[in-house]
Amino acid sequence: METRTRKFGRWLHEGGYATEVEIELHYSKESWSPTMSLDDARKLDAVRLALKRGDIAEVAKHGRVFELKPVAAE
């Protein structure tokens, strides 16, 4: 079974913040779509919960954090 791995940036946003968390996608000939590890899934859940709590310091441990601001169209 040959498996290829590719790093992928997954964007998460909650409230006024967004972050890009790096995970690994695994591609195999036996699967129709890529999969990720359980550890990466747990990391995404932890980051999402930290965003909801507003714990920006915790989110910053896993990726860059961006503040979202509305832009008025003219």
C-alpha cells in the first residue's frame, strides 16, 4: 500500500479571528479522498475551541492568527 503525504493549511475562523493550521493529508490508492490523522483532527478541534474561548495565545501556538475586520464597500 503506497501512501503519499502532503502538508495542507486548514483555515479556521470564529468570531473576529481566523487562523491557518498546518495538517498532513494522506493519499493512498485504496481511498477515494485524502485522510488526516487522529492527532491532526484533535489539533483542529483544540484550536477551534480556543478560538471560541478567545484564547489567542493558545491559538498562536498552532498557527498565525488574523483579526477579521469588516470592510465597507464603496
